[in-house]
Amino acid sequence: MDVNGKQYVIDAMAEDAWRMFRILGEFAQGFEEMADVGKAVTVFGSARLEPDHPVYRKAEALTADLARRGYAVVTGGGPGIMEAANKGAYEAGGRSVGLNIALPHEQAPNAYQTDKVNFRYFFVRKVLLVKYSTAFVVFPGGFGTIDELFEALTLIQTKKIKPFPVFLVGVEYWRGLVQWLQGALVRSGTIAEHDLHLFKVVDEVAGIPDEIEAYYGSGHHAGFNLPW
């Protein structure tokens, strides 16, 4: 290898080493910031839904109720459903946590955060969104929302984390996805029938706080049943 080639390898190794330290730093900061968060519910959903959208208002109402019951609310910190969830908790006097990440078009921290943690790396942020959660509530969303949903389901399915309630809000919105899981994955044997009970699909959010408390109060953490 010539001198220029050796220099390139050395520079690449140095760059990777510094990247590793930045990643470790983000984990350390996140763990420190979240250490006292207590029982928390993580909320996902589209960054593109406006405050006049009924799903936005539904997320806001849910997290206000959760905050009044002593739950912290954790989101990705951005606009849309993330803003709605933070706003509901914030205005109800609860702890409202935003795990923010810089994106070119959509992500700017919303104004309703009592705790704000900034991330550069998606995968570090994803660890924090799961690690401190006692439940997931997933509102209609796009690629990022679906990515977080399947990340959680995979970790629960493979027993890498303790199981916790996962709610998908919007029966009609999620119907096609769930029918595909039933018709393609279960039928082909790539997931088991009982894997469909790792989540629950609902239209109304008013009962979610009670279901979370009942889930943990039951002791055996029973699975969910689909609404169809």
C-alpha cells in the first residue's frame, strides 16, 4: 500500500474512533438524563399531522390523562403527534420528555418539553425510547413510526426486554398491516399466531391508562386480543 493509501486508512480509523466516543457520549448523556424518569409511556406517531387533526387531539387528551395519573410521557420531541403528546402531559403538569434528533425537513423540538435530550444517532435514541418505557402507544404514522413499532415487537418477541403493553391507535389505519401479518406472516410460518397478541389495536384512548395499570397489576402480564 502506498503512502497515500496508508494515510487514508489511518484517517478512517481515527474518524471511526471519534465516532465511537460520540456514540458512547450520547448513551451516557441519555442514561443520566433519564435515570429518574420513573414510570413512563412512550408515544409515537406522524410528525406531519396538524393540531386540528382529530388524531392530534386524541394524543393530547390521552397524555394529559396519563400525566394526571403520574406517568411521564416520552416522545421523539418533534412536531405532529409527538408535539400533541408532549403538550398534553406538559399542560397537565406532568413530566414531558422529548428525545430530539436533527432531521433536514421535519424535526424541530416542540415547545412542550420539561426534559429535552438531543441526539445525533437514531439508534441511540431508539434505545432510550424503549429502555424507560412501561408502555408504547403508537398513533398513525409513517416509516419512522412503523420502524419503532416493529423494533419494540421484535425485542418483546425475542425476550430481549420484559414485555410491556403496545397499543396501536386507529383500527382502520392499522387494519391492512395487521391483516397482512395474519395473512402472510402467520400463514407462512415466519411468525407465530400468538405473536399477534403482543399488541392491541384500539380506536378509543380513554381506556388505555386503565389497561396499562391492569396489565401490571395482573402479575402475569397477559397478552392482548385483536379487535376483529
